[in-house]
Amino acid sequence: MARREDLGFRLATGAFALVLILIVCAIGFELTRQSMLSIRKFGLNFWRTETWDPVSGEFGALPFIWGTLYSSILALLIATPIAIGIAVFISELCPAFLRQPLVFLTELLAAIPSIVYGLWGIFVLVPFVRRLEASTPDVLRHTPMFSGPPLGVGMLAAAIILAIMVIPFTSSVAREVLRSVPAAQREGAYALGATRFEAIRAALFYARTGVIGSIMLGFGRALGETMAVTMVIGNNPRVAASLFAPQYTMSAVIANEFTEAADPLYLNALIEIGLVLFIITLIVNALSRLLIWSMARSATRTVPVAAAVETAA
Amino acid sequence: MNRTRRRKLLSSLFVGFCGMSVLLALVPLGFVLFFVVSQGVGSINFGFFTQTPKPVGEVGGGMANSIAGTLMLTSLGSLFAVPIGVVSGIYMSEFAGTTLASAVRFSADTLNGVPSIVIGVFAYGIAVLPFRQFSALAGGLALGIMMIPIIARTTEELLLLVPGTMREGALALGATRARAVFTVLLPAALPGIITGVVLALARIAGETAPLLFTSFNNPYFTTSLRQPMSSITVQVFTYAISPYADWHRQAWAGALVLVSIVFLCSLLARFATRKLAGLQAR
């Protein structure tokens, strides 16, 4: 009697749970279906050509994928050391009474809406970046990385704002990962005469899969971030190496042009950009989750103390 | 000896770097909050909460329609996200070892990482295109999809925190699994689940990208779910990229309202978690 009811319970709740899987599949299916026109017409050339001209119906998405990858990688370069530093400080170094307030503050950094960062970016960060760019020494201005007029809006502003937004994600996951490193690890290192840095380095090394996972999670966030980037990157579909150049990202072009896309091919091209963004973030997120999970699982198993001591020395 | 000194120096440098990174991250936080408050507070007045936007050139006007819109859109989203999220959370914690539970957990985590703009495109495809009409319903759908994974994962984690003895007690008294969950486990985990819902609400209330082409924007006050509906975020975006100083002021005021909502929700959530922790200690 009870068993049959339990089965009913399991099926009923399972049906709800299935909805989650279905949504993910439905997103992939729907985006593919809605972008068929563009996929059929351009094929792989869509991702190799640079011309984005809605008037003549020519769509090449290379500038957007370039802008997305470039801005995210730059943001990651800025954010990763800082985020790991924060995670180490909160979990290993700071006095206990500071821990909760600091956790709260970094979480607040994550809670501020993207649009507010964007607003702040337009009116505060961009003028600041413009001054910074204008005061760049001439020697640097002749290198491709820093060429072009100091507009303020552009890749540099986008990378900075992305870095600010990614830091709390990476640091909170890295903090959790560091917490799962057994205390015996650190004690072993200290017992061997390791300095604080060496002990923490050993802990970071022990937790490396999880730490890499947390960095990738931040990367996934940066790839998909829309509003703040749209508002400061300058929205110019050009492939450029310069940090000062206004560029464009995949999410920004969707946000800006979607409601203007009257022509079906135009709309399909934009949805195809969305589809690829979906696939890329899916892969990055899946990989990072797998890394974090495998870390969590290995942490609950027996502690390989001997290996840890080797790396500490 | 020299080597020891170098190691110690390196160690202090590292400790200093970690402290510095905390400061580095808190500087932008301070700057953002400072500007939002200092720029926003001057434009907040009674009219901001009671009037709808005025055309360019006319001074005054407010965001009454956008504030109402954000409240309606988020409620609409939670209306279907809360049941789906909570029940799938129950499934994941009750049948934790099953393949389906792992698959659902994985889907929730990946869905959580899907860019909000992509969710917007998806909602556009299924709820705007077929009806040829931007609507509040489509916006609510997009927000709801974003809430589901957050609520599901919090529910799962909090149900797992409820002491196993409580479940065993209920089962030993002859309760079915459903009864044990709904009369014993859920009530015990309720404050935590409410926290999760509040946090999810705080997150989606600040979302702009999924609303840009689902609920779109509307300069008028409306309660019709089949019509475009304004929201604070989309309105702030419209104002921010406009060339008018008066609209910029309104944008800062809108940002202040948004940040206040988010801040209140986080405080509320913290309060609820503390209560839950107190319950467990008892």
C-alpha cells in the first residue's frame, strides 16, 4: 500500500524535476529551429567573415565572437589573481570576526544588478578610462595593443567592468573549494617548516581542480554578461587588437539589434549568435561543474597526506 | 639563512597581496554604491513613485509604471518557478542517488549558467513570435526560467540539512514518503526555502537582458498581461543611453531603487537563515 503511494510520489515529483532537463533541451532546440535560415544560407562562413551589414543582408559574426572572447579573457586575466587572493584571505588569513562581513560584502558585489554596473560604467568608469587612455605614454601608443584615439568606451572599459562582475563568482567558489581541503594538509606543511605562503600554495595545489573549475565558472559568467558590457564596449563590429578600440560582443549585438531586426534572415542571424553563445557557455559551465564536483568527491575520500607533503616541501 | 629570509619575504608579500585584493574588490563596490546613492537620492521624490514618464523636455515624471511592472513580472515569474523549483528540489534530495536526480542537478547548474540574454531569445521564440506581440507573460516566463534552477538547488540543499532522525521518525510512525516530506521535512526547511526564493527574486528583479524583447517597455501604466510592460531595469537602460540629462537623473534614481530592493532582499534572506540556524541548534 505504502509502496504504491511512494511510487506515485516519486513519479509526481520526478515529472517536475524533468521540466528542468526539458527546459535546457528546449532552449537548444528552439534556438536551432529559429536560426535555420541563417545556418542554411551562411553555413560555417557565418563564423569566418567580418562583414555585418543588415541592409545588404550580409552577416558575418567573427567580430562578435572575437569581442566576446577577447573581453572575457582580459577580464579573466584581471579577475583571477584578485579573486583567488580574496578567497585565500577570507578562508585562510583573516581574523574570524572579519570573515562574515567580508563574505557578505563580496556577495553584495555579485548581487548588484548588471544594469547598475552599466550605468556606473557609462558615467563614471568610461570618463576615468578615457583619462587613463589619454595619459598613456607615446611609446606604448604606437604598439597595436594601445593604438587608436582615447575614446573611453571600448575593450578596456568592458574588460574592467567584466572583471569587477566576475570576481565575486570566482572567489566564492574558490573559497568553498579551499574550505574542503583537509586541515591535515596545512598542518602537515607547517610541521615541515613551511611558511604561510608555502602552506597555502600546497592547499591551492591540492585543490587545483576545484580552483580551475571556479575560474572557468567566472569565464562562463563573463562570456554571457550582457548589459554592462553593451553599455561600455562601444558597439562597433570590428576585429581589433587594440584595447582602446570600440568593439562588440555576441550578447551585446543581440541586446541592441534584436528588436530592430525586421527581416527574417537578420533575426535568424541574431538567434544563431544566441545559439552559439548558448553552446559555448553550456560547455564551459559543464566542464567547470565537473571539475568542482570531482574535487568535492575526492575531498571526501581518504586524504593522500604523503602526496601533499611532497608538494609542500 | 639567506634562503629562509627570502622565503619569509615571499610569504609576507603573498599575505600582503591577498589583503590588497580584498581592498581592490571593495573599492569598486564602494564607488558603485556611493554614486548610486549620491546621484540617485536627489531625484527621488513623491512623484517618482506615483507618476509615469513624461515626454522629453517636460520636467518631472516618475517610474510608477516601471516599479509596478517589475513587481508584476517577478511575481509572474515566481508563480510558476516556485512550484517547479521546490518540487524538483524535493525530488533531488529524496531520490538523491538516482540517475535522474544527477541529471536534474546537472541541468539546474548549467541552466543557472546560461546567459540571461539567451533565455530572453528563447522566451521570444516561444512566447512572442507565435503571438506577434511583446507581452508581460513572455517577460514573466523568461524570469521564471531563470528562477527555477536557483530555487531547486536551494530547496535540495536545505532539505538535506534537515536531521535524518526527523525523517526516520516520521517513516517509523507509518507515514508515506510524501507525508513525511510535506508534513515534517518541508516545514522544518521552510525558512531556508523562503530564503532561496527571496534570493532568486532579488536576482531576477535586477535582470534586464531577458526583458528587452519579451516584456519590452511601455510608457503607460498597465495591468494587462498580454501587453508590453515596463520594468525598472529596462527603463533605466532606456534612460541611461539617452542623451538627456533629466533622463540620466531618472536612471540613477531607478538604479537606487533597484539596489535598495536587492539589498533589502539580501538582508531579509540573512535574517531568515539565522532563524533557521537557530531552529537547528535547538
